[in-house]
Amino acid sequence: MSEAYEREAEDFLAALAEEYYQNGAGLKETLDLSPIYEQHAGLFTWASVDVLLAARATPADRHIAQFAAFEHLDSSARALTEEITNAETQATLQWDGKTIPYRLGSSLLGREPDRARRQQLHQRLLAITEQHNPRRADRLALMHTEVKGLGFAGYEPFCDELLGFDLPQLARQMQELLASTSTLWAPELRAALAEGEIRPDEADVSDLRYLLGAPQFDPLFPKENLLPALERTLAGIGISLESQSNIHLDTEERPLKSPRAFCAPVRVPSDVRLVIMPRGGREDYASLLHEAGHAEHLAHTDAAAPFPFRCLGDNSVTEAYAFVFDILLRSPTWLEQVAGIEPDDAYLRFARFYQIYYLRRYAAKLAYEQELHASDHLGPDLAARYSQLLGEAMGVDVPAASYLSDVDDGFYCAGYLRAWILEVHLRKELVAQFGDCWFATPGAGDFLKDLWRLGQELNADELAQRLGYPGLDVNLLIADLLSPPEA
Ligand SMILES: [Zn+2]
């Protein structure tokens, strides 16, 4: 592709990241993406996407075609996406005698300890979710029509071919994962429900959200220790966060700042922003470690690498680097030696429960999303399938109303699943070369930096091959999940 196209594409991504940063950091009240899409509309007209799809000779060409085709879909759906976002931002419900925003209600749900109140709040939230479903159905139908217009048989073949995932094979592997972890999941779930005094035959997804929030472990993860724990982790592998001039650490408290850490890659590798508002608690540690993994990958990407390798490609790769860090919360040695946290058996058991939960949930989501995107009839039948597939995997009641809101574009669930598989390969290699305490050896940092330099030139399968495996091996992940928590 022409240099001019690549330059404009990079400017477009920089403008999007800057806007997400301004809004998420609480520096700007609104998120105005439409003007950015309008300014760069030439990048993803049907005609330019058509040309790029036809010219997929090299990996760099394929990254560019993937970018253009997905952004084309995004910009076609932009008006509906904004309608949904605005409707959600403006929606309110009655709670405790007050009118509160829908999104606040949603975040209160996971923290409500009283089960009867939780049920009540959940029902009110679901009623609003239900109201937004027709718009979501319209948006999905529009995307399905668009991909056919671009010459693909459907949404799954479109994603599969452009992302290079082999979704049917991944789906088969995930059925294996569900089957091999079910005998482990059932007793772990029963134990967690018993702890929360919830009857298994009554349990639903809001109970699970509350249990996964695990407020009982929050005292282990104080706010003051959050940044020092990250700094010590990076120092252990030879990285001084403080002296990284291309990572801008934004820790300032602002009323409108996102409560969740995030990473905004404005320019890769020269301007990467890592944004947090420290609150403390396990989830806060997990999200900071995760986002720091993204930030380090991006900040260490070779500045001389071509744009398609620095900024585009298979996001399973950057997600795997993020998982390398957030999974440290399962390691008793890291907790004790680096974070200064004394975990007990209950915590370590919980940490594994949490991991299995996510894998099983995403495995079921993949199966469901394949059915969703293959269907021309959105409605009660699919909603029932959502409830059935997710319910079977989770072992609790999953309300059908979320059958359209619990879906990310572009089979992002598959990207996460591939990333979880790749993370085990990376961790095995780190342990093999640098020992169980790899996170305290600068050599491990050099090993990671060597891979980070590539940006996303290699996809997750190729990266597994570079590490000496025939490809991504789901059995490594299954074995990791089945292994008992370390003492
Ligand atoms: Zn991530």
C-alpha cells in the first residue's frame, strides 16, 4: 500500500487513541469519534477496502486490509453505535429512592452483598438492556449485510479470513477445554456459592459477578501498594518505569476519570499512555498489571518497524503479553516476594477459580457467537441459545436479555482465547529459561524485549512456532488450568 495511506492510517489511529485518552482520563466530558471517522473517511470507503482486499500478497498487506475492512464496518455502523452508547449513557433506573444512571447500577450490581437486593437491581438493569436490544439487532444486521457486500459469505468467514484465526478449529479446541474442565468447575463453583450462602439451584450470573468481585480479599491489595508493586515487578526484569520517557504514566485523580486502568497507544512506540486511578483491591491490581503489559509491549516495539507491524496485526499477541503480567496474581512467589502480599489457600484457590471462570465463559461465548453470526433471525430463539450455552458452561442461570449486549465485535472473544493459550507458551519458556522466579531476572526482561520489538509482525501461531512449538497448543492451557494451585 502507498506510504500516504499508511501515514494517514497512523494519524487516524493516533487521533482515536488521543480522544479515548482525553475522555477516559477525565480531561474531556464527551467521546467524539465521529469527526475523526469523517476526517479520514477516505481510508475505508468501499472502493479503497475493495482494492486492499484484492491486494493481500504479504503479511503487511494483510494487516492493512484487515484494518481497512474492520474500520469500514465500524464507520458504517457508527451512527447506530453512537445511538446505543448515548441511550445507555442517558438511561436511568430507580434505586434506593433515587434515580441513578444505568451504568452506575451495572457497576453496583457486582458489589451488592444482599442477594435479594442484588436480584432486584439485576431485574431493573435487564429491563433496560431489553429496551436497547432492537437497536443492537439493527446494528448487527447492518454489519452482516456489509460483509456480504464486500464479497464474504458471512460475518464469521469475514473475520476468520481477515484475522487468520481458524475459528472452527479454535471452537473445537474450546469444546475440549469445556469438557476437560467441567468436573473441576462444578465443585469449585459449589464451594464458592456455599461461601456466599447462595443455593446452587437459585444461582444466577449476578451472584457469580458478586463472588468474582471477592471483596474479602481486598485488604490484601491496598491502594498504596498498587504502583510500587508494578514498579518492583518491572524493576525485577530490568525495566525502570520511571525512566521510560515514551510511557506517560497518568495517576492523577480526576472526578471523571475511568475507574479502570487503560492504555492509550497514541504513537507506537514513542507516545504510550498508561492511565490509572488507584483504588486498591484485586481487580485494580489485575487491570493495572494487564494494561502495563500492553504498554511495555508497545513501548518496546521497534520504531523502525513498518506501520502495519507496529500498529496493526493479531491482537491476540498484545493480549498475551498483557496476560503474562496479570496472571502473576496467581503466583504465590510473585505475591510474596514482589508484591509483598501473603496469600492464604483460600485466595490461591479463588485465583484459579477466577481464571477457569473466564476461560469457560469465553469458550461458551465463542460457540454462541458463531451461531449468532450464522443466523439471519435475531430474536427469542438466539436469546434462548445464549442463555443455554452460557448457562451450561457457567453452571448458573444466565438471562437471555443479554444475548446482544454481551458480544464484542470481530470475535474479540477468540482473540482473548488465543492469547490465554499463547500466554502459557510464553510462561513455560520464561520458567524454562529463567526459573520459577523469572519475574526477578533481568534476562527474562531481555527475552521479552526481544519479542516485543516485533510489535505484531508475527501472529499468535507464528509466535508459538518461534518459541519452538508446532503452533498454539490448547492442551498446555488445559493442563495449566487443571494443575492444583501452587502452595
Ligand atoms: Zn488487554
